Amino acid sequence: MLSRVAENLYWMTRYLERAENTARLINTTSQMVLDGPRNVPVSWRSLVDILGSRPRFDAEGLADDERSVMRFLVDEPAHGGSIQASVRAARENARTVRELLPAEVWEGINELYFLVRDNAVGQGGRRRRFDFLRRVIGHNQQITGVIEGTLSRGAPYQFVTIAQHLERADMTSRILDVRASQLVDEDEDALDAWQDAGWMTVLRSLGAYIMYRQSMNIRIRGSSVVSFLLRDEQFPRSVRYCLQRTARALRALPRSDPPLAELARLEQALEVVAPGALALGEVHDYIDELQSGLGQLHRAVTQTYFPEPP
């Protein structure tokens, strides 16, 4: 399999997953604004922080209000992390490898591209935005379903799997980092009002609320949410599950020793922390190390399998 083809499949999948994750994050945060305690202000800028886009956002001199943040994260074509830019990049990568994909995958990506291109909603109301982002999520899930149901389990599938689960692990760690820091920094009165709604939003932004309740069988607590999203072996967006799926895909590829070595270090880092033992105040430093490890794993994959830049 040509390295350029592998790279296109990898980035196609990461951008698709990024668009879905961003849409899910925005919708759950918006829902919290409607349903959450009125005495606890919602920081829209936290969405920018989660997605790692603060330097670009500040450089453009944008306000930290809902309208500016939505425009930046949804519609801004020049911002590479926006939903519009992510879907466009996914389509460009898919176009070059469409002969390797089931026809329905290319059709689904094309439909998603035109949906996003023709429906700018950053300046619209919350209801219109919610419906639009729900359609973005639905289109992405359909594409994922077609890939799972019809793509042969050869090398293309393995690169799709690696990309999907690295992107998921990255988003899970980012959400945990920023949201846990918010909870620790709140004053005591605000914390009481915010805590349940805040952690529920963390779970729902990852589609994890029902699975958490079924698995943990306890009320929502910050430490148990952190433990579940880091270490659960069955939830598809937990960091541990994502690493396990990535390892399985890497073992199906040749020359996988370098990325597998990085992955083993990440798995060991998860084992060091006992379930529930990580205090909320310690989450930031721990997640920093985790994200650094995810970056090293990504670099090991790209250096092993993709062409060197000119």
C-alpha cells in the first residue's frame, strides 16, 4: 500500500471524526446553557480551549461571546479546526483515495460537504444551529457505519481505525482537561450549582452518559467520570479502549514496532493511576502528559508509514 494513500485515509478519518466531535461538543454545551443553573455563567471560550484553537482565536481579536465562538468553530473556512474546514479537508483526502472506498462512503462525505458548505449557522439562533449540528453528527455516523459494514479489513481499514481512535482519545483527553480545570477553579457556591450539570455535559459531549450510568452504577462524581473516560475497557471513546483498538490495528500492519512502543508507554501511564485515585486538581498535569504521549504516538505513525515532507 502506497504511503501517500495511507496518509490520505488517515487524515480523511481524523478530519471526519474531528467535525463530529466538534458538533457534539457545541450541542451539549448549548444544551447545558438552556438546562443548567442560571447562576453559573457558561464560558463559551472553553470550547475554543478544548479544541486547542486559543492562539488563533486571540490573534484574530474575537470576542469571547457565543456568536463569535460559533462563527469561529462552525463556519470559519480559514480556521483549520472549524467544522467547515474539517469537512472540506476530509473530502479532499477522500477524493484522492475514493477508488479504495465503498461508493457509499464517498457519497456520504460529498453530501456532508455540501450540507456544511450551504448552511452557515454560526450567526444563527440556537435551535437552527442545534438541528444543523445534529445532521452533521448523523451524516458522520452513517459514514462510519458504512465503513464498518462494508470496508474489507485490509490495510486501508487499519489506517482508518488508527486515525479514528487517536482522534477520539485526543478529544476525550482535551474535554477532561478543560472541564476538570473549570470545576476546580470555581468558587464553592458556584461549584455546587455547576458540578452535576458540568460533569453531565462532559459525558454527553462524548456520548457517554448512559454507558457511564450502566457501568458505574453510582451518581455522577468528578473522580468517577475521569476514571471511566480514561480507563473503561468497553466504552468506545475512553482513552483505554481507543488505545486497545489502535494497538490491534497496528499489529495488523508491517513495521509497527515504533508506534507500538509509544502506545505501550501510554497504556502503562493509564495503569499507574488507580481508578478514582486521581484528584481533580491533578487531572491537568496528568492529561498534559497523556496528550504529549498521544502526540508522540501520532508522530511515530506518520514517521513509520507516511512519506517524508519535501
